[in-house]
Amino acid sequence: MGCSCGKDKTVEEKIEKNLKKIKNINMCDFFIKSNNFSRACSKIREATYGIKALSQISSNQFNFSTGTAFMIAPGILITAAHLCHIENNPTRPRHSNFEVIRAPDVGKKMEKGTFIAEDIERDLALLRIDDPRSAKCVEFSLEKISVGTPVGSVGFPLAYIDVATGIFHLVERFQGAYISSFHSIITPSGKELNSYETDALMYRGSSGCPGFLFNGKVFGMHNASIVDQPRQVNEQEIRQEIRLAISLWIPAADIVNFAKSNNIELKYD
């Protein structure tokens, strides 16, 4: 009886030990899968677009702007208002032609975009695609994101147009950071606007990129960066003085309110 009980106990201990191993492996796998942005990127890219804005300045001179947009309702894109203007300058005339391409469709013919509306002070603009290839849209999270939360973005920074051929060269890129602050900024007109800050400098040309959480919901849109302006003395001093690198994001609530003001209803929680 004693030996039999001892064997049973040993078997039970082994089973329990193996179950713990399986459980730990599964939990580890779950942690890895739930705490990276790969799934979120797969979801967000379905609604992310590269933008090429064009204006003819003279008989042989053109001005281009490039950036990112994302679909917030079927056929409706949101982007940064400054991208819609010549030289990315809101005080300059608006571009006359817009073409867009969805991330999974890069390499195909671009779709025509039509300007709808803009809020220059909040740096938001709406574009429409008539008869779009896809109706995939992002979902917004209006909940205030806590400081220290990891966030990601997908878009087409560093894009450029070959002036000789007119070919639009764009590469889809992911960038990650943490929320470092949420606070108000005062515009030159005295208006108070909320903005998120993240702790990593974005690539040049990242305006319009959607910022999102692990669950794939969009918390905001990148529209500006703040960097120190070094004194032009010598290379060594320039290197020492560049310390500030803050990326700014327009909160999802402002995007939703802007869309609503233009009779566009969006998905959000």
C-alpha cells in the first residue's frame, strides 16, 4: 500500500510539474503576442494611405508634398492640413491635385483624392476617394492614454518624388515610442489645444501617420515635432546642443469632433 501510494504521488507530481510548464509556455507566448505591434500593424495598414499632393507653380515648375493619411469612414481620409498646401505651408495656396495609395496596394495605380475641408489651426484635413478600392477603416480610442503607455505608428515617412520621372517612391515604415505627456498648447490666436507627446523623434515626413495601441485602436495622428535649433558655430557644438526631440500627436477626440462637424460619423469606444 505504501509503495503504491508513493508511486501515485510521484506520478501526480510529474503531471502537475508538466502542466505548470505548459501553462508557463502558453502564458509566455500570450505575453509576447499581446505585447507587440505586429498584429496591430497588420490591421492598421489596411486603412493607411500614402499621399502625393501636386500644384503647378509655373509652366515648367511643380511643387509636391508627400505624407500619410488613414481612412476613418468609407472613402474618407484624415491627414495633416499642412500637407495639403504648397511647401507644406498653411499660409500658401492649397494644392490642386491629390493622389493616394493604400499600403497593401503600393505598386498599383494611385487613386484620385478630393479635398473636402480643413482646420488649419488644429492641422486637420479631410480628403475623399470616390469609389475606393477598399472601405477598411480604423477604429478610435477616445480614452485618455496614460503616460508610459507604449504606442506605435505606421505610414510613409521619407517618401519622395523623382522630379525627372514623377515616380512616387514610398516605403511603409513602423515607428514605436511611449506616451510621455498629455497637455494643452496655446495657438497664436490664443486657442487651447490638447496634444500627446511621445519620447522619440519621428522620421522626417511622418505627418499624417496614425498612432495606435497594442489593440490596434488609434489614439491620435502625428502632425509635428519639436527639436532644438542649434547655434551655427561648429559641428561639435551643434552635436552637443541637439537635445530636445518631442513628437506631437493630435488626440483622437479632436479628429472625431472635426469629422462630426463635417457630417462624418466614425467608429470609436
